[in-house]
Amino acid sequence: MHVALLGGTGDIGEGLALRLSRDTDHAVTVGSRDAEKARDAAAEYEATLADHGVEATVEGAANADAAGAADVAVCCVPAYHLTDTIEAVADDLGDAVLVSPAVGMTSDESGMHYNPPGVGSVTELAATAAPDGTPIAGAFHNLAAGRLGALEADLDWDVPIVASGDTAREAVVTLVEDMAGLRPLVAGDLSNAAEIEGLTPLLINLARNNDGMHDLGVKFW
């Protein structure tokens, strides 16, 4: 598959780009509103891979161009940029599966708190912003981006996946299965996204308040 990482110049985009490029045969394009910024990030990711003995090509392009070539487009932006990013590439998505890893959160002196939009979850918000008929999935919500991007670190995480139908579900399950140390777990349809997204602020709060719990993920037995 051809995977576009829209807004892929940040932490989660970097981690997915590195892991997909190292562990799989899928083509990876980093997208950004600024094509030059995307190309610079792609070159940095290639250099990181080379430092780890991996020869791989990572392309960089404007978000619209990345989406237009994609089989799967992962929207690697914060929740507050999600709608704008999707609407900007809506005419270019075609039959691509759109994946949202974003989580709405607020913070105060007590820690991080889940802050879902009115439609119920950020994944469902992505579905409202996407063109009718676009296959939608929610995944990668609970991954610690720092550890994901550290190729020397072994992963042992589960990735709960919600999806609008079989097309989206099967595509994302395949991507997750292909990355070392990640196990896909089907969690139902998009209406179940809030339960998954709500785990992320909990993980952050646990990591902040307990020694030795940096870069937490989830694992189910």
C-alpha cells in the first residue's frame, strides 16, 4: 500500500514513517501544508533510517498531493487541526482509507483530561469532515510517540482499531500487523472510539506520576 502521513512532520508522523519504512514494504509519503517542510522532514527520516542501517525512500509532498497518491491517509495532526486538514484534502482522497489517531485533551494542575467533541469522539469528528463514503478508521491513539520514533526501542503494544467498515478495518489491521511489536485489536465501529481515545490522557497521567512508567502504551491479556 501507499501510506500518506498528512501533517506527518510531527512526533507521531515521524514514528509511523520510521517504523513503516523499516518494517514494511509499504510506500511512505510525508505530507505537510508546506511541501518543502515535508521534503525536509522526509530527508531527516531517511537519514535516521540510514543511521540504523536501513536503506529506505521516504517521499515528501504537500498534503493534497500525498493524499491523492495514497491508499491509506493517516491524519497525524492534533485534534484542533483535524477538520481543517481533512477538508483541505477532501477532493484528493479518492478511495483512500482515512485514519485518525488524534485525541482531544485538556490539561490543568491535576493532569490531562479527555475532551471529546460534541459528536462523541475525534474519530467520529474525522468522519463528519471527510467526503461521504470515505472509509474511516481510528487507530494509533495510545502510542507513545517518543518511543515509537526510537528505532532502537522494542515495542510490545496493542493497537485498538475502530472502523466504519471492512475496507478501512482490513487496511489498518494490515498496517499494524506489518510493524514489529504492534498487535492490532478490532474494537468495533466508530461509535466505540471514545473508549479508546479516553485511554490516552490516563496513560499520560500514569507516566507523569509514577517512576519507571515513561512512554506507556497498552497491552491486553
